[in-house]
Amino acid sequence: LMEPVTLLPMQPLLTVLMDLAEEWAVAWAWAEEWAWDGAEDLAEVDEGGKFYD
């Protein structure tokens, strides 16, 4: 009888943690890509003296 009681509160928490982990993974991938784009943009600025998008 105790098992369902302890499992019930854990289920939403687990779901929330999974959602957070997924969002973090997406945010990390985006930040990594943005950092690479930024580095490439900086390299282009250094080379040409102008900013190309």
C-alpha cells in the first residue's frame, strides 16, 4: 500500500526533470552553435574588416 503513495509524487518530478534535461540539451546545442557562428563572424570581421551575416 505504501509503494503507490511514494511513487505517485515521484512521477511528476521525474517528468519535470526529464523535460528540464531535454530543454538544457536543446539550449546547450543552441548555445554551442551560436558560439561557433559568433567565432566565424568574428573571423570574417577580422579578415574583411566588414561584418557579413
